[in-house]
Amino acid sequence: MAYLNHITEAIGNTPLVKLNNVTAGIKGTVLAKVEYANPGNSVKDRMAVKMIEDAEKAGILKPGGTIIEGTSGNTGMGLALAAIAKGYKCIFTLADKQSKEKMDVLRAVGAEVVVCPTNVAPDHPDSYYSVAKRLNEEIPNSFYPNQYDNMSNTAAHYETTGPEIWEQTDGKVTHWAAGVGTGGTISGVAKYLKEKNPNLVTVGIDTYGSVFKKYKETGIFDENEIYAYATEGIGEDILPKNVNFDLIDSFIKVSDKDGAVMTRRLAREEGLFVGWSSGSAVYGALEYAKEHLKEGDVMVVLLPDHGTRYLGKIYNDDWMRQQGYID
Ligand SMILES: Cc1ncc(COP(=O)(O)O)c(C=O)c1O
């Protein structure tokens, strides 16, 4: 009988799909790594399971424990699936800008959700980072994975996503592009692919309102770069340890509107019903490709999550008009 022991065993081996229409006028081939095909519908399943397994091995997470994490939703989903498989409880802190769908989904898989204000500094006691840390201190036998600085995050992508892309492209991948949040995805894959092909170019997709691009280009952590933006999952007001700036060759910033409009194009023109940061990643990757991609080049861009989590936003015409993203 061909069955898995638990749904978490279905994580990984996601499809690589050619983009055919949004790439008009681009030289070379652009392929999308479709991560919503993971059971939790996002790329974050991969690192969530790895963080838990590594914590168990290190003796930090013990039977009956509680997993507490600050998450934009997708990591929480991955952690919740692994927690069900292994018998842990979950409490997640989310910023209130995250979509309602993401919060409902976490509750659906049995997690407790604590909603925190978005527009406070990371070190403010009410930020979703600080609340997660405080709960971890207060609740006995709890584990705070801290996806930003936990290097199991990068390792998950070095061990799975990177090798998958190398094998699926038969070693022909020349460019690798992904949105940067915790940095685990881009850094883990870049490490693996650059070991295989040192000439591989890595392009990080950043948001306006985030610190990454300026930090890469100047080495300055500029607080003036930080302001509220709407795109979910990428860009940061901190420098997570998982962002390996040495492995990212350049950053491109994508506006909320350009990302949102491209997300809808991916659904309509490619049949890829993806989330907002996927539109941002493709928009930024294609900006880079327009200038730099040559015939024969193969660019892989990662699409992190599924469109269902954005039905009230990107895929809602009224909301898109209210934001001024469409006429
Ligand atoms: C929707 C979405 N896109 C992109 C990312 C960024 O991936 P990473 O944290 O590996 O940089 C995340 C991470 O939270 C996400 O939830």
C-alpha cells in the first residue's frame, strides 16, 4: 500500500512550472517553484518541520511541550501540522495586518492565535516578536523556534528546496530569485546552488519600507528606510540571521501595488492561484530578467504560498480598488 504515515511526510518535491505569458519579451526561460503544493500550502512547511526536529534532537523541545512563534501565518501552519503529528500544543503571535484568512486557518488546525499591533517597533513590548518571547518565558516546557535567527530554517532549504531545483533543472539553473522575509528560503537554496555552480546569480526581492536592499548596498541599517507597507511575508525592519547577504547578489524592491497586480496576472494568465509575495517575487524577478537574462539562461523564481489566504484582499476587486491598485 502506498500511503504516508502523516501528512507532513508529503512536504517537498513541489512542481517546477514554466511561466508562459507574464514573461513576454524576456530572453531565456523562467520557471516557478510552486510551493503552495506543500500540505500547509506554503514553503514554510519545510523549515517548520526541520526546526521542530532539530529542537527535539537538541533536547530543547520535550514531549507535551508548547510551541510559541511569531509568524505571518505560514510558518504557523507548518508548525501546527508538525505539532499535530508529534503531540505538541501551539500558540502563535501575528501582526494585525496579516489577513483574517491566515488567522482562521491557524485556529482551524488547533492553534491559539494572539493578534498584536503592526505599527510598533520590534522591541516594543506589544510587538509580535516581543509577545512571543514573553510567552516563552512565562509558559513552562515551551519552545520558541524564532524562525528569524534559527539556522534550521536555512538548513531546511539547503537540504531540500535547493537539491530539488538543481535536479528539476538538470543542473541548468543560472539565476535564482525569491522574496526575502526571514531569509531562510533564499539563503539555503543559494548556498546549495552556488556550491554546485559558483556562477549562479541570486536575486532577492525586497519591499519598499524594508531595510534589506540598502543594507546590502551600503552596509548601513537605515531606520529611515522603515515604514508600514502592506505586502505580507517579505521585507523586514530587522536583520534576521537567516539572511546571508554574501549569497544574495542583488536586491530589487517591489511596491505593494506592482506585487498585487502581478499576483492576479499569475492566477489569470498562468493558472497559478498564488499569494501576494509570489506576485512580488515574479515582478521583481522579471525586472531583473528584462535587463540581464540571455538566451539559454534559466531563472527559477519561488512562489511561497496559495491564493486562498488573500481572497479578502488581492482577489477582491473592491479591496483592490480601495487601495488604488486597480481602476
Ligand atoms: C507569504 C510569504 N512569502 C515569503 C516569505 C519569505 O520567506 P523566507 O522567510 O524564507 O525569507 C514568507 C515567510 O514568512 C511568507 O510567509
